[in-house]
Amino acid sequence: MKQILITSLIALSVVLASPVSARAECYADYKAKQDAPLRLHYGVAQISGSCSKASAQSELKPRLAGEGWILLNVLSVFGPDGLEERKDSAGVYFLRF
């Protein structure tokens, strides 16, 4: 009985210690703009934080601002299975930021 308890505790600690390595890839598609002259773009970016619109927004704002873009909105977050269908629409902004 004691051996089962020890084994169970070890297994539980391994499971609890590994969520970061088990995290799935996350991507967001977004719209951004520049002023004077007005330029708009649609893009896709990989997100390293939690896979949520809020996390994507907080990561993308500074990335885009560094090149003079203003994030308008995050449209959605998705896994790697959604990349191919967005690649053509994002064009040069596919995984750029």
C-alpha cells in the first residue's frame, strides 16, 4: 500500500510539473493599421502565452508597435490546424510578428 501511494505521488508530481512542455502551439489572426497614410493589414502570429484573445492582444500590441503598426483587433486564436487556411490571406504578414 505504501509503495502504491509513493508511486502515485511521483506520477502526480510529474504530471503537475509538465504542463508547459505539453502546451499546444497557439496562433492568432488579427487586423492592424498604420496612419498617415492609412494602411491596413491582416496577419497571423504565433502566441507564446495562454491561447486566448486577451493573451494574444497583450503580446501583439508591442510586437506590432515596434514596426509602427497599431493592433485593431484579434479575430481568433487557434491551433496549428488553422494555419494553412489563413496563409494566403495573410500574405507577407503570415507569421511575421
